[in-house]
Amino acid sequence: MRRLLLSRAQYLIVVGPAGSGKTTLAAAFGRWIEENQGLRVAYVNLDPGAESTPYRPDVDVRRWVTVQRVMKERGLGPNGALIASVDEVYARRGEVLEEIAGLGADFVIVDTPGQMELFLFHESGPAISRELAKLGAASALMLFDVSLARSPSHFATLRLMGLVAQLRLEVPAVVALSKGDLRGAERVGAWARSPHALLEDLKLEPGVVSELAGRLVEAMNEFSLAARIPVVSAVTGEGFRELYDILHEIWCACGDLT
Ligand SMILES: Nc1nc2c(ncn2[C@@H]2O[C@H](COP(=O)(O)OP(=O)(O)O)[C@@H](O)[C@H]2O)c(=O)[nH]1
Ligand SMILES: [Mg+2]
């Protein structure tokens, strides 16, 4: 069973809020995998609003639809055009998926629209992730800027968002914090490494919300939902090894995610 999984392609769907560093990470992590794991990496751009990408996309939705064209043709503003573009991608998902299926790579990194909600809370995200899971071993990487995790309860909510991604996309989701090279990332690292440290610090935070956050963390720990949250940096490559190991454990279902 394990060999069977490893012989199929691995699909990593990168999701997260606008500006969290999805596109930058796709390029840097892909390069790291090529150089350190010797795998053939392919890149898929599902963002019709992308201006340019630091990787060369092997499959690019902008071949079919761009936000610029939709704005011009339908006289829409940037937000309306982005939503209409994602609808168009959804309508053409058969063609997009056919190209992805023909890639012949070991590891496929799928970059998604800048705005997370347009992928997670629209039909297109779940529809695409379900199909990728049929092609190989698929999982989602939920990326958040490390600055969003400055308090223990904020950190806990990000883990919860990983759970939301997992439920919406129906594939295992790993949360990672991006821009670990920026100042202030050190404290967050302790909570990321140890759910116990997080629970202790949550107890020090006043208010009913921190208590609720503590209970949620305990429940997530109990169900062994990927508790490790790597802090990564596309600038220094920090955390890439840990992220790769977590993904590998998920795909071969052989590891302890806590
Ligand atoms: N310092 C730092 N900046 C980053 C990192 N990753 C991305 N950025 C910056 O964050 C901004 C948004 O990145 P982008 O990849 O376009 O985000 P996306 O909207 O999620 O695709 C850009 O200005 C990047 O240069 C990182 O690891 N460290
Ligand atoms: Mg992007």
C-alpha cells in the first residue's frame, strides 16, 4: 500500500489569505524539493489574477481566463472580475484537470487565487481538490503570515482554519506560518513546536475566548489533527525540511502528526 502511494504523484494545494506568501513559497519550496529530494516538480497556477509568478507554470489557468480580460469584456471592477474569473475556471475545470493529469511529475505544487475565500468557499476549490485526490496523494497547505499568530488564542484560531480547509477540501491540511525570517517569529515557534506550551500560555490569557481556544486545541490534539505547525521562510528556506517531513508522513500515513 505504501509503495503504491509513493509511486503516484503528490499534489500540494497551497491556500491562504492574500499576501500570505503562497506564490513565493510555491517557487521556493518547489526548488528546494527539486534540489534536496531529486523529484520532478511541476507548478500549476490556478490564480487568474496573477500578474507574474516566480516559477514557470506547467499548467496556467491564465491560458483560459484572466481577471484583466474579464474586467474589460464585462465592464466589471477588480473584485467582481475576480469572482467571475473563478467561476470561469470552475466551468473549465475539466480541461485544467486534464492538463494536470498529463504532467508526469512526481510532485505537483498548486498555487491558488490570492483571496483564500474564492478557493475555499466557492465550489471550484473542493471540486478541484477532490479530483486531485483521485490522481494521487493530495493535501492542502494552509499558509498564514506569522504576524497573525502573535497571541496564543490567535495562534489557536489558525490551527482551526486548517481544520476548516481540511473539511472543505476533503484532503488532509497542514498549517504553516510564512515569513519566519521576519522579526517576532521566535515566540510563535515555541507554540508551533509544542501544543503543551500553547495550552500553558493560553491559560495566562484572560477571558472566555482563550478558555474556548484552549478547549479547541485540546480537542484537536485528541484527534491527532496535524498539530505541528512549521514556521517557514521562502527567503531563507527555514522550515522546509520540517514541512516536507510532515507532508511525507501524511502521504504515507506512517507518521505521528502530533
Ligand atoms: N520576508 C518575507 N517576505 C515574503 C516571504 N514570502 C513572501 N513574502 C512577501 O510577501 C508578499 C506576498 O507574497 P505572495 O507570494 O505574492 O503572496 P500570495 O498572495 O499569498 O501569493 C510579497 O511581497 C513577498 O515578497 C518570506 O518568506 N519572507
Ligand atoms: Mg499569489
